[in-house]
Amino acid sequence: MATYKLIKLVGTSPRSLEDAIQSAVADASKSLRDLAWFEVVEQRGRVKDGVVAEFQVTLQVGFKVEAD
């Protein structure tokens, strides 16, 4: 049995949604232990001068709560 906490993250990338996801998970794993899963809850981007300038993705990330 385990308990998990959910947090919301927003990852960005000038290249792709996949890179935005990878970036958000990699950065979160630097300060959170036991990341277990993620769920993409929103995808969007930024347009500049008529072209896609940035991909943005909102994730819910679950990690295991440590019991004392």
C-alpha cells in the first residue's frame, strides 16, 4: 500500500511537446524523490511572428509520500 501526492508542473520547449514533458520531469526529479508517473492535462503553445515559438505542457506528477 502506498500514498501519492500530486503536483502540477508546466514544461516548455522551443522544439516539441515531448521535449517540454522531458524537461518538466527532469527538473522536478532534481528536488522530488520517488516520481512515479505523470499525466498530461493541457497542451498549448506560443506563436511569435506567425510561427510556433514555444510548446507548453501542463502535467500532473505523482510521487510517493514517505512514511515515517
